[in-house]
Amino acid sequence: MATREITNTPDTAQSVAAVSGTPDYSRPLIIVTTLFFMWGFLTSLNDILVPHLKSIFELSYTRVMLVQFAFFSAYFLFSLPWSKIVNRIGYQRSMVVGLLTMAVGAFLFLPAASAVSYPLFLMALIILATGITGLQVAANPYVVVLGKPETASSRLDLTQAFNSLGTTIAPKIGGLLILSAAPLAIEQLQQLAPRALHVYRVQEAASVKMPYTVIGVALLLLAVLIGTFKLPKIETAAYRPGEKVDDSIWKHPNLLLGALGIFTYVGAEVSIGSFLVNYFGLPEIAGLSAKTAAGFVSFYWGGAMIGRFLGAGLLRRFKPGHLLALCAIFAAALVTASMLAGGHTAMWTILAVGLFNSIMFPTIFSLGLAELGPLTGNGSGILNMAIVGGAILPVIQGSIADHVGIHHAFVLPVICYLYILFYGLSGSKPNSERYARA
């Protein structure tokens, strides 16, 4: 019964509730969870593209971080337009449009590789991320409202666990397919004749064609699946055109502070992940080849996956804000330890950060949407705009790395985790708690 579409009439909603009691949303939740896996997989592949494109185009750390800048800028540019699309055509159709947009971006990798054009690669990433933005704006709030409010953090954390499954698998697969050949050192590239250099770049760039073609086809098939499945409509988060809402997103500090929390969290997570392959290649850390280091990146994202599966249960037993604060403390401590240490100690402490990153996004997101009601769609747009932290902070860390080295550039994520600590303890309180009389 939960898979039938619920119309926007009180009589129908009451009759469904009367017959079924508490609706069973397990089937639609499973379907939507596939989207979380897919965009996690694609986002994590950027960690493999960064060292790959750095080698092909002989880029500095600052310039190669334009990969993440292009990708995550789409969240800032298109989140609010996507929230308007969601309000107009609904969650389900928005998911389908998002998937189709992602497919266009994936297929654009083919001409980018053939032309060996860094700007075209960046354009493909922007289009791909624009589609992912649509999925995030639609799917995250949909999961939040697809059940009881008190279990929203746990429910979103569980779906995000499958997002982390995608981020865990992607570096391993990407390393095998995209980084299969050992890249030439900059000194070797400088010795090549112009024609030989072009041939080398064409061969190296061609390694992305097969993976992204398969991804594009998979996205098209997933769009068909989502489009034909009947997802239930959710009354409590519905927005009706022309309806006057006596409320404003600016009256909800938990949303606005939560947007900054998403900015800092995504920025920290992406900054760390983007540098891991190069970080592990340093002689004073592990001296690993790019292909071998890419395999270890899976431990970073795998920790997030394990943490989210565990967190789904913990968030039902403990206050989400307090658990968020505890994870922020551990994450900041581990990054600091990695900067102060060397060798395998530095490597494994930075990888362990993924475990404590795990619950941060779903917890901040659900706490930010608390008590928004009909403003949920607009609130989701604001929170997804804040994912632009993944565009800005890695570039800043890249600039720091160019000046002081990768090892000590991780000070930036530490600052981010300290803000998340504040949000968990204080900034996340909804208005019912914030303005409650003593």
C-alpha cells in the first residue's frame, strides 16, 4: 500500500492511514537508496581523477583542485533552482531529471578524453554534478520526511551508508581502470617531444572512456526505474503553489547554522579525500604508487560506510547533536595526529577520520531541516547550496599545500571539525528548544 501514490486530499490520506495504520515505506526507501549509492560512487571517483589529471596536464595542486571546484560549485549554483523544480514537479520527477542530467555529464567524458581538454573535463564534471545536485535536493528531504520525525536522522544516516558504499567501491575500481598505468614523472614529460607528449596524453586520458560510458548507461536505466516506480507523496512536506506560509527560513537558526555546518563538513571530507593518493605517495608517509594508494583511499570511505551503518542504530539511542559533537572531536584529533606524525601512523590516522565523518552529513542535514514543515524543500535547497564547501576548501588547501606541503595543509579540516563541534552542541537546536522558556 505504501507504494501507491497518495493524493493531496485529506479524505484519501485518512482512509489510507485508517486501513494501514503506520505506512510501510520500506520499498520506496530501498528504491531511493540506489540514488545515494550512485552519487556516492561518482563523487568518490573524483579522488581518482585528481591525481590522474594532475599527471596528464602537469598541474599544480591548486590548479588540479579545480576538479573539485567545478564539481561542487554546481551545488551552489543550482541547488535553489532545483528546489523550485522540486516544488513544481515533485520529488520523483526531479529525481528522474537529475539522473538524465548526470547521464549527459558522464557521456561528455568521451569527447573530453578524445580532445585531451582539461576545460572540457571540468565542463563534464559541472554537468554531472548539476544532476547530482538535483538528486540531493529531492532525495535527502524525501528520506527525512518518509517516516517519523524522531527517527529522521537515523533513516537518512542509513541511506547515506549506501552512499558510502559507493564511495568505498569507487576508488578501488577507479584505481584499477583509470590509474592502471604508472604515470610519467614531470621530468620525463618535459623531455618528450610535443607530438610524443600529445600521444601520451591521449593514451592516458582514454582510460576514463569505458568507466564513464558504463556509468552513463547505468544512469539511464536507473532513470527508467525511478520513473516507472510509484513513490508515495508526503503530505507534511508538500508545497502548494500559491499557498501562503506564515514562516521564513531566516527564522530558523538551526537551518542557517546547519548550512555552514554542511559547508565545513563537505569541505573537510573532500579536502582530505582529494589529497590522499598524493599524500600516501610522499616518502615520509608511505611512498606508495598512485595505483596502490588509490586502493587505500577505499579505507577512508569504507570507514564512513561502517560508521553510518553503526550510526543508524546509535542515532536512535543518543541525541543526534551530542553524537555529532563527539564525532567532530575524534575527527579533529585524528587529523591533528596525522600532521604531527609520519610514516604509517600518519597514513592510518588520516584514514580513520572517515569513520567519524560517517554520521556528520545526515545528522547536520536532518537537524537543519527540523521543524521547517512546508519550507522543507527550500531548506533542502539552502543546505545543498552549502555543499559548495567541497569546491572552495580543497582549492584553499591546495594553495596551502603548494606553499607548506601536503603534510601540514590538513590544518584546514581541523578548523572545520571545530565548527561542527559547536553546531552539534549549540547551533543545531530547533526553535522549540532554542526559544523554550526555562
